[in-house]
Amino acid sequence: MSILQLHQLSKSYGRIKAVQDLSLTVNRGNIYGILGPNGSGKTTTLGIVLGILKNDSGNYEWFDGQYGNKALLKIGALLETPNFYPYLDAQRNLDIVAHIKKVKQPRIDELLKLVNLAHRRKSVFRSFSFGMKQRLAIAAAMIGDPEVLIFDEPTNGLDPQGIAEVRETILRIAQMGKTIIMASHILDEVEKVCTHAAIIKNGKLLASGTVGAIINQDMMVDLRSSNNHQLLRILKQHLNIRQIEEKQDLLSIQIADEIDPAKINQIAFENGIVLGHLNARKKSLEAEFLELTAKG
Amino acid sequence: MLHLLKLEWLKIQKHSTTQILLILYVIALPTLLLAGKSFNDLPQEFINRNTFYMFPTVWQYLGYIGNWISFFVFGFIAVMLVTTEYQNRTMRQNIITGLQRREYFLSKVYFILAASLVGTLYYVICGLLFGLAHTETLSAAKMMQNTDLIPRYFLMLLSYMTFGLFIGTVIRKTGVSLFLYLAWAFFLERIVRYSFHQNIFPGKSIHFYPVNAASDLVPFNSPLNRMAEEYLEQNNFSLFLSPTEAVITSALYIAVFLFICYRLIQQRDL
């Protein structure tokens, strides 16, 4: 069963096309990252599927339509800033969420513990720091144990400790087997957390699929030896090298297939060259992302 | 319905401005009427000072005082009932959480119905207590006389609240909405009625405006009000709408305002 399907969704704000003919499918168990620079239409897309924005054309469907207009009750979402009643305490704010979701036993104490706010249960929302508000919003999203969780820029505006805490929380939720849809402009975040991703720019879909498929499998290897020129000549005979870059005495090559770095060391050594430096890494999603969005 | 009413209750139970306004209503309604006791030189018409407190006239005087207080108390509560949801972006959050827009609208309507009912009930209780304590020869007929004011009082509260809900939903900002609510009732509506409408279509139709119709539901047409008589002589029509006219006009405005609120809540991006 698919969790969410978008068919050619479009929305404009005046002359600005925020989302254009966007189609994608999120399946059960996916941790789906929606990646794009600021203003690319991520929040608008999520706003439409969460019912707060009206799309101009196209359509979307939750859970293959099996819950009808009650679908949102099965979804926990944190969109942009956390919004609560400022004059109510944490407990009462979560009570309201549980009431709307019609959850009989919301286990609010447990959730507050999960997001590290148990000690502030009776404090009014107004008195919370931004990080605490964000964490309360995560707790709110988890009320009723929803099948799907949506996080929009979950680490935005948080300090490093807050970012770490939120990411850890999301990973913990992901391990429970939930479907997660997460919008972010931080690639590292998506790369670390997601199984699937869609990259959008100016409201258009540039690429979608598993994170592995979107990121190509090329490897980047940095090398240094006393004779880089000789080394390169030898490696070219053994490996499928796509790209070469030399910075001072550091040689960076891009290899088309995944390869054990020990193999490179062996080839060099057998040909009488001793490596002073060897560092193999995957091409980062960041580089990939910049490449893709530059084309788009 | 109870589910949505409970939701509103959860939201509003700790809202201090609403609490203060309600306390104000509870205190001011009987207190202002009791202030009549301190007038020393009452006009001749009030042969008996008790006229303020006894059946059947108590319904009228208490109603008139309630009219003034409710305009502020219940109108303000209704304005803030929706503007705070926009300003805290909690309406948006409610929808994301899974409340349907229709349910959101209904929760507000149920709330103003319930609040109007409670406000009316308090008016009835105060009226009964004053009447029972001050009427010398009690009779069922005397008690029941003028009680047609009770449903009209309810409709009046509902009218003010609907008007507040309407302005709050259209404007969305608390300060501007409250200002407009007051400005409309005290200046704008009168300017429209007397400076424009009267010049174009002179006649009784100048009375059919929302706040005027609502306040005419429980009018102050006591012997004291000479202005009304002079007005009638000058214009050949009454200063006030008749109860039936006021009821129909108010009901129509309530329907129109609620319909517009419903459309806005359904269609607007949040």
C-alpha cells in the first residue's frame, strides 16, 4: 500500500509557481527525504497534503484513500514553527492534540520523557526556549502512535545540541518502523537518515528514488606519493578513472566502481610506489545535489 | 457536537482575558442595576424606585444593562476566540493535527451558542432573584409578563458574538479586529445609516443594520426615553425596530455572517 501519492500537484502564489506538476509516491516504511534549496516548494508541498494550503491543480491521496478525510488523524506532523496555545502548559497543549486526534490514552508522560520535557510538564508554552518548543512539537506529532510522521526542517534554528537531539529522536522513531517524510535543505541530514529522497527545485521534481540510486556510486580517492605522475599512469592501467584533479602534491581521482582502498595501495606498492596518503570516500550527496540543482 | 465543545473548552479554560471578561459580566450585570438604588432624584415616571427590580419591568431594565455589557464582553470574547487562533497559528495546527475545517467552524459556532445560552441563563437567574425579592404582590402572570425578552436576549448575545466572529475571521488580527468591532458599532454603522443611507433612501430602512438590529432586540424604550417619542413625531417611524423586525433582521445577519465565515474558513490558505 502506498502511504502518499502526489499526481501533478501544482500551486502558484500570483506569478510565482511554488509547486509545478509534482508527482511522487511514498511507500510504507520509507524514510522519505524531500530535498531542495530554500524556497523550492518543500513546505508548500507538505502544506497542501496536510490540508492547510489549497492546490490549484492535480491531486493527492493518503493511504490509497482508505481513511477518506480522516487520514490526517493517522499522521503526525511538524510543519515549520511549532504552534501551540502560549497560555497553556505542555500537558494541556498535548491534551488538545490528543482530543483532536481522538486518542483515548495518549500516554503524554511517556512522550514528554521521550523528548526530554517531563520536568517542564506544567510550564506554560510561552516560557519555553525554541529548542523546547520544537521538541514539544515532536511529542505532539507522536500522539496516538501515528503510522506516518512528517517533519519539515526539523533541525532548523536549533543549536548543535538541539540538532543532535532531534536527529537522534527521528532515528529512534524510524527504527520503530514508521513511515517518515522529512523536508530539508540540509543534505547531510537526509543522507544520514533517509532511505528515499526526492530533489526539487523551483517546485519541480529533479530526481527521486532510493538515496543509493540518486547518489551515484562513484568513489573519490585522495592520494599522495613522491611521484604522483608515475602513480597516475599506473592507476590508469588498472582502474576506470573518470576524473582527475591535482592540488599541489595531492592527487584526487574519481573512480566509477566501488573498490577496496587496500587494492589501490597494493597496485601502487607492487609498482614500486609508496603512498604517503590514501583517503577513499563516497561522493557526497552535497556534490550530487549541487550538480543536479545547477542543471535544473 | 460535545466533542467540539469540549475542544473549545480545553482551549479557553485558561485564557485569562476571557476569564476576566466573564467575571466582569457576572459582577457588572447585577451591580449596575443595583446602582439604581443610589439615585436620589428620580424622574416622576419612576413612582416607585422598585420598578427597576420588580416583575415585570425588571426584565426590561436588566436586559438593557445586559445589552450594554454583553456588547463588550461577549463580542470581545467572540473576536478573540478566532483571532488568537490565527495569531498563534493554532488553527493551522488544528487542521494539521486532523481537525477538518468544517469541524473547526462548527466548534466556534457551538461555542458561541453555548456562551450565549450561559449568558442568557445568568440574566434569567438575576432577573428572577431581583423580581422575587422586590415584587410586592407576586403572581404567575406578572412573572411571565415580558419574558419574551428572554429569547430575544439570547438572540442579542448570539448576534454580538456572530458579528465578533465575523470581524475576527475576516481581519485575523486581534487589535485591529477589536478596534473595528468598536468603531463599527459606535461610528461607522451610524455614519453609514445617517450620512449615506438616509440621504439616498430615507425611511425606516435605515434601521436594518446588524448592530442596531441586535441592540433593538432588547431596547430601552422606557418612559425615560423621550428621545424616542420625539423621533417618532419627526420621522413618522419609530426610533426602534419592532421586536419582530429586530428578530428577523438579526437572524438574517447571523446567517449571512456565519455563511461568510464558513466560506473563508473552508477556502483560505493558512
